[in-house]
Amino acid sequence: MSGLLPVDHALARMLEGAAPLAAETVPLAEAGGRVLAAPVKALRTQPPFDASAMDGYAVRAADVAHVPSRLTVIGDAPAGRRFAGAVGERQAVRIFTGAPVPEGADTIAIQENVKSLGGDVIEVLETVAAGRHIRRRGLDFTEGEVLLDAGRLLDAAALSLAASANHPSLPVVKQPLVAIIATGDELVPPGSTPAADQIIASNAYGVAAIARQSGARVLDLGIAPDRIEAISALLQQALDAGADVIVTLGGASVGDHDLVQAALVGFGMELGFWKIAMRPGKPLMSGRLGATRCIGLPGNPVASLVCSQLFLKPLLARLGGRQHDDQTVDAVLGAPMAANDQRQDYVRARVEHTAAGLLATPFDVQDSSMLRLLSDAGGLIVRAPFAPAVEAGAPCRLLRLR
């Protein structure tokens, strides 16, 4: 089986030269799940003033050093409207959480520890140290401070922080556009009534889901029949749309009806590789058409999705400025496995959590057309080329699927 490229070499070739796409600025409300293209600095100081952290009374600590202590209430300070005067000896201002601390006050007596004596007189029942229940100006951040680094995935906390720092929009890495083209006279879309020799096309939906989970936009161009001019027409649509990655499904091998590679070469694609030492997924093709990356996935559904996990996901992560986390973990085999041949195997397995860790039990049948088993699998047991036979209970590596 000479000429087959090892999986790690194939991935390195596919990622060679891949870098985050250009930046674009989007409204804050549309930035969730995107990746920052530049650091974000605070445009303001937060809090912008010394603020009360509790509902209660702004007082002088010296006036409540001995309790009970009677004070006169001279006004109030709700959030959003400060008290204009100053707190003097044995005076208090009714204050609410978030309101500016009035001049002269240096602590907050919380309302649970204050008793009203009627009129403007209150009695503070517990001592309060200076500075208690006050959020100092700049406690969270100060103007000009770097709050978020480039490359940060904009999750809920990051978005709220950017909003608090007064950013209405943010610079983010462009989302890769993935154009998907299925090929084959035998394919019809879901909901159709297949003819006697046809099947329902399924691969595009799973590949699109993986692409979207990786932060990409998806353009599904449908199914091209086995005619080079039909495939070429959809390839042109992908290029016209500015696709960063073109993914074809099926038709990239070397049979008489495998026309994808020929169509791409006709557009000027530089072929990188097209045979991988892996199972499932040997007929994986990779190439470049100018700035556009081209990936020819196998037609078998399971092989198509496994290759998407191993190759498409890390490529899209790189283009989108994201971290690609290796989901491979240690596990224990729940059944014996025979010796392996020259190809690296990705074996669908049922995964259970046990007291000893993850238990991965391979399914008896591993045919690459069987989507049901991939749906049931919690992971893929990764077996290196020429791995020896092993018994149940032996350690293994497991690629988690969910």
C-alpha cells in the first residue's frame, strides 16, 4: 500500500500556510462566538466613581464608631442620580446600590443594620469601618487598560466586558466560508423518492454541521451529477461566492466516474495529496486553488465525517483564528482487538464512564457506509499502523465525538 500519506503528515500539509483570515468590524450584538482580531482596551473607567455596593446609608465611619448612633438623613442618592451636597458630622444620605458615594461619606451602613426613628432620624445599630461596602473608582478596570487579547473567543463574559467598556462594535476574524458540493448521479436530496438505483444524500448535512461548529459559514451548493461541466459550474459558483474552502463529497478518487479532481485541476488547482494511510477515509484529496483550499472527502458517509473531524475542523480553526483542541483522551478497551495493518484506524466505539475511567468498546461491524453506528458511537478508538493485537482491558487512545 505504498504511496499512502500518514495522517499526521497529511494534516501538516493541509495546515501549511493556513493563517487567520482578515479582520472585520461587527456590531457587538453580532460578535458572540467570534474571535477577536485585535486587543480590546477600555474606553472608560469602571466604576467611574466610588459607588455604593449595598442599599443603605452613606455615613462617616467616625459617627458610627460607637453604636447605637443617631444620625439625621439629609437626602437620598438613587442609582443614576448623585446627592449634590456633602455629608457632615452626624449626617447620613439614603443610598442605593450603584449610586455615587456623596462627598464627606466614607462608608455605607447597610439598611438591615439601621432603624428608622421617624422623620429624618435614623439609628445605626452596628459599627461600620471606613471603606466598607464601597466599590472604589476603577475597581473593575481603568480607561486605556487592555481587557481582552487578540484571539479571545467572544463568550458571554467577554461580550459583557466589552459592552461595559463602551465598545459598540468589535474587530473580529472573518468567518471562513465553506462551499459544499456533493457529487453523484446516485444521490437525491432528503424528502425525495429515490429511483431504483439511487440513495438519499446525507454527507453534506453532517459536514455542514461540523463546519458551523468550527465557526465557519456554509454555502451548500447541492448535488452535481457525474458530468464534469456540472461539477465545474458549481465550482465556479463557489469561487464567485469567495469560498475560503471548497469541500467536495465523493468523486475524488481515480475511477472513470470520479470527476472532481479533474474538474478542480481544470480550474488550476495545485494538488497536495489524495491518498491517506487511514481507515476510514483513504481517498481524501487536498489541494489549493489560489487562496482557496480544496478538500475532496470520500463518498462513504462515515469516512466523510471522520475526515471532517480530523482535517476540516483544524483547518477551519486555523483560518478562523481559533484554538483547535485535541479531543483525544486515554481510555481502556472493553473488548479485544486484532492486529492492525499499514493504515491508522479510527474505530467507532461505545463509550462508558466507569470508576476506572473511560471504557471504549468497539462495535463488531465497522463498514464505512453505516451511519447508525457513528451516531451511536461516543468516540473513535485510534489505532496506529501495525499496532499489535490487544486484549480487553488494554489502554487505548480515544477521539471523543461528544
